[in-house]
Amino acid sequence: MFHNLTLEQLQALDKVLTEVIPIHGRGNFPTLQVRAKDIIRVVKDRLVERDIQVKDIRLNGATASHVLVRDNGLGYRDLDIIFRVELPRQEDFQVIKEVVLGSLRDLLPYGVNRRKITCLTMKEAYVQKMVKVFNEHDRWSLISLSNNRAKTVGLRFVSSLRRQFEFSVDSFQIILDRMLEYSNGNQSGEPTITVEAECMYGDFEQAMDHLRHRLIATHNPEEIRGGGLLKYSDLLVRNFRPASETEIKSLERYMCSRFFIDFPDVSEQQRKIEAYLQCHFIGNEETSKYDYLMTLRRVIDESTVCLMGHERRQTLNMITVLALRVLGEQNAIPNTANVTCFYQPAPYMTEPIYNSYFITQAQPPLVYHPYPLHVHMQTGLV
């Protein structure tokens, strides 16, 4: 379902496209100061030169939601640009990589000798992550550019993608082509063009209502890689609430099941959670990491039905240790309402004189210091 942007939304979109974004270089490579619309144009022109058909270009996810509803609680962290392209062959992915890296090279500051800089060098200097998916149902690639701050720049090239959203509030895509053409030919005045937004959730007005009132809704979370579990816990921490209390427990079970299908090993789960924290809790939001981890732990504890008991305990254990590590790094004291302390009996309590006392099975001592953190824990115990 499509919707025409209002004048206020067009102004917000123009601000997003013209804001200067730093792309940080590693080592001695300089920081690229670029506007979103500039890098989009350079990449599009190079794609056309290499005979890659571009259907349209879209602003996706949280930034699109920010344009539609300014104070929506999601924050404006990621700049996710979608190039809808034709990718009939595996070789086309190599072309796309060369196009993006060549475009970044064109954006290097004046005075840099570009001829001596290879695509491999540009990749090592400016690319944070590269993903390629090519199968019967999904054909797309993602090139994420390095940014040391909260705003990650992601260039996504999509030929086909079965699932294009996690929750209704991040299911919006704004078609940028007319806006880019307009801003290229007009340097002043208010935007007077028609720009459309599409809702991948289906019902545009319902999704907008969810966005305005900070409600959580989705369809078939088992179709989402990772089940949307990490994003769901993030929304809860940001004071979003379920649109339907009667459906949410069932949705939580599907989220947990898909998460553990995709990440069955505890070490994989930990890497995924740590990567999410690193990308989504930056700056002032770092103080919310502990609440996020404890919210995630609660959802897994209450809604996981697909794991054996010891597997579930290992995952809960891992999240608990991550939460304590966060407290240690932040030198913070948690809300005591959410803390359970276990005390190990003194050795002399085992002497016969104390045999009238009931002593529970010894729990592993869990010692918290502001920093550094010392955790003494036996495997498999919570």
C-alpha cells in the first residue's frame, strides 16, 4: 500500500538526504564526509554504466519511519538504502562490489592519488560488513560502511527478498527517485513533488497508527532470520508495547524458536547479541544495555519451548554474565528489584554442631565488582 508524503515529511526527507555523514577510514585513511544523496547518485550512475538495471531506490527501515513520524521512539540510527536491481547471475554481485568500492574511491578528498588505491584497499579501509545471498527465493547483497558513531550506512542491493521487514513500525520504504531528480535540478525553494512511501507490512494506516502509538505488531515471525527476537526486546526497552496482548505470547514463542534454529550454539548466540548491542546501543543509549539484556533474558525464560533444559540454562547463564559485564563496564548499580543474590554458606556450617540447620545445595558464587568484573560460575548452572 502506498502513501504520498506531506510537505512536512518531504522536508524531513530532504534533511536526511542532505545531512553530511562521516564514513570513517581505518588506519591512515581519511574520513569521507558525504551526503546520502551524493553517494546514492554516484553508485546509481556506476551501476547503469556496468549494465545493472536499477528499478528504483528506496529509504528503508528506522530512517524511513523517522521521516514519516518524527518522534516515534525508534531513533534515527541506521541509514539503510535499497537499490532494487536485476541480479540474474552470481557474477553480478562482484560487479556491485566493484561499483560501491569505486564510488567510495571517487569520494576521496581532493589531493589523494586515487590511481594507486585498489578496490581491495578501499574494502579494508571503509567497509564494515559485506553480505551476499543468492538462492531460489532471495537474491540480495549488503555493503555496510564503517561509522564509529550511531549512524550505520548500509547499501542494500535487492533483486528478490521474501521478507522485507521485522515489525510494522519498521516496514516503511520511501521511494527516492523523484526526490533525487528534484534536488538535482532545484537548489532552492520548498519541495513540491510527489514522493511515495510503501508499507511492506500491508496496511499502511494501521502501521502508521502502530508507529505513532509505539505498538508492536508483526506477521509470521518464524519467517524472519533470528525471529526478530533481538529487535522485539529492543522495542520493549524503548517503551513500545504489544498491539495485542492475546497474541504476543504466541508470537514470542515463534520468535524464540526461530532464533534458536538460526543460532543453536551458545557462542553464536553470544556473538549475535554482542553485535546487536554494539550496533544499536551507542552514545547515550549505552546505559540501556543492562535493561535490554534483562528484558531479552525474561522473554527467553518465559517463552522458549524448543530447548532442552540444560540448553536453556546455558543461554540464560550467558545473558546473565553479559549483563553483569555491562554493569562492570559502566560502573553501575542495577535496580535491586531485578537482582537475585545467592549466598554460599561458610565452611564451618557443615560441622555437626550446625546439623540442625537446613542448607540448600551450594550455588556458584557470583561476585560483582564495579570494575573489573569477576564471575566464578560452574558450567550449566544459573
